[in-house]
Amino acid sequence: MQWWEALILGIVEGLTEYLPVSSTGHLILAQQALGLEAETEQEIAAHNAYAIVIQAGAILAVASVFWSRVKQMSIDAIRGDKDGRNLLTAIVVGIIPAAVIGLIFEDMIDEHLMNLWYTVAAWFIGGVLILVIPRVVKTRGSEEGKTVTDITIQMALVIGLLQCVAMWPGTSRSLMTIAAGMLVGLSLVAAVEFSFLLGMVTLLAASGYKFLKHYNDMAEHLGWQDMIIGTVAAWIAAVISVKWMLGYLRKHGLALFGYYRIALAIVVAILILLEVIQPSFQSAF
């Protein structure tokens, strides 16, 4: 991997990690466009780990954008404030399903689901879901929704369970947590905020796990320069992406991302059928 390839992958990761469009799917496309294909088992492990580790940049982005919220939540939890303790508990409960299911099915996901046809299906279905969810919520008469401090343990558990669906490449962790948040009664803004906070902790755990497990593989096949470049690029791109998304959603909602996912699924499917890109690619992401 060249430094500029690490830069591009970092930008793609940062821009897409918190948007409901699937960072994994976009990394697969970027990988094919750059002609990056891991060959040995060690190279595959190194690139898989790299894709997770550079998410640390996205974590830093959310931590900086939501620093006041994170700081206040921590202070309130220490002081025993009900809202702060409740939100912190909800985040902890929300990451448990992903931690358990991710460890159990990690190898199966890497071995069987890294195929662009699966990603295309997830993009399309997710796009339809984005367009349908607001109508379901509105029909129930709960479009105003609850705030993020109103979330209960039961609501957090449901969101955490649905977050696990995003282990299927192309689904999007952000999509599942935002949709789940709205379905359990959170407002769109609250669902997005909780998605960001939950994602920060989830990605931190995943990045730390992959880093410790594949440290030697990454050091041998990639080197520190690529990891630093990718992480910094992801951080800057994610700050831009998160700030834009927060402002956009308050005025326009999620529909744009639904149409984008459906259009992307159709375009990629056509490219696969025309054999411009390969569906069975030895993906590192």
C-alpha cells in the first residue's frame, strides 16, 4: 500500500463511517478502484485490521464534535445525576450485543460475506428501509420522539441488537442504530446523537481488539506510516461529515441517503454484470 492509497482509504472511511451508507461497502469499492488485493493470509489479516484501526480517526472526530456532551455525561454519571447515569448505562448496554455476536461470528463474516453482491443487496434494502421508517414513525404519531436522555435500558438493548445486523457488509451501523432509535421512540436528532455516541464506544472497542490481535501483521505488511496517515485522514474527513450530517438532518431528514443507497446499488450491480468490477474480490475490508 502506498501512502496516497492509505490517504484515500482514510478519507473514504471518515466520510462514510457515520453516514447511513456503509463505510465497509465504500471501502470495498475503493479497494477495487485502487487495485488493492491481499494475497497471503497474513496480508488479508493486516488489511482487515487496518480498516478497523483507522476507525480510530472517526472516533476522535465524534469525541471532538460531541466533547461537551461526552464531558457532561461523564461528570453527571460520576456525580450520580440521573440523566448522565442513564445515558452512560444505555451506551454500555447498547454495545454488549455487538461485542458478543461480533466475537462469535467474526471469522464467518470475514470468510463468507465479503462479496459485492451481498453488499449491493444490503445497500438496496437499506435504502428502502430509510424511506419507509419515517413514514412508519409518523403513522404511529410519534415523529417528535424522545430525547437522548430519555432512553431506557430496553430501548438501548433493542438498538444494540439491531446494530449487529450491520456486521453484514453494506448494511451500515449508523443506519441500523438510527432506524432502531426512531422505531423505539427517539426523535431523529436524538437517534442520530445516540448512534454517534454508541458508535464511538463500539468502534473504540473494535479498533482496540483488532489492533492488539493483528499488531504484528500490520507492522510487517503495512508499517506505521500508513496507519497514521489513514487515521488522521479519517479523523479530518469524519469531522466534516458529522458536522454536515447534523446540520442537514435537522432540515431535510434521511431521504437523501435512501435514494443514494438505492442508486449506488443499481450502478454497482450493472458494473458487476458488465464485468467492470468483480463480485468475488479477495476483499481486505
